[in-house]
Amino acid sequence: MKKIFLVSALFILAISSMASGIVNVASDFSVKETGERMQTILKKKGMKIFNHINHSEGAKNVGIDLRDTELIIFGNPKVGSPLIKCQQTVALDLPQKALIWEDENQKVWISYNAPEYLAKRHDIKGCEKVLGKIKGALAGITKAAATK
């Protein structure tokens, strides 16, 4: 029963987040460990990691206290390039980004742009197969990085 409630709650959170164009996935790990797990999975999947930005460390360097917040920028030109070919403006949002952050209750999240949001934002037509592939890959990668 507890597991059904948790799955239902996460589903509701994902749906409500999709309205804003952001998918939020709860993590069982710290920000640092979630980020390390995510990078390991991305590399295993043949993705290129373009950058890893530790926002909280950067904030600390200028005297600002920020909860743990990291950004991983990653992608695969085999998938992203066909999407850009469909609608070049989507390149504004590519490569993909995953924000790994801790909320005010010390809960860790992985957040990323929903592919449906990108399709709507950039008026992408005729690339449903590519968008579906991206949606499935992002869901699988974040789930693997976030759960035990």
C-alpha cells in the first residue's frame, strides 16, 4: 500500500510539473551521489557530457549560501541533430540539461525539460518518433540515477 501511494504521489508530481515544462524526479541519494550516478549512466549510454556545473560551489565563492545545486549538460548528436533539423530553434534548449538540487526539506530532485514542452515551445512538427525516444531515454536515465 505504501509503495502504491508513493508511486501515485510521484506520478501526480510529474504530471503537475509537466504543465510548467519541467519534469521532477525524486532521488534516494544526495546531490553529489545523484550527480555521480547520473554521469556514470550517461557515459554508459554513450552520451557526451559537455559540462558539470556546481552552482552551490560557485555561489559559496562569492559569499552566497545556496543549497546543493548542480547542473549536468549532456547529449548525443545522433538524437539531437535530427531534432534540430526538424526545428532549428530547439538548439536553444540543446544539449539536454539535468538540474540536481536539494529543496528546503533536504529532499533531492533531478529536474529536466519535458520533451513535450520543447515540442510546444519550438512548434516542432513531424519529429514525434525522435521526441518519444528522447522522452524514454530521459525517464530511464533519471530513474536509474535517482533510485536504489
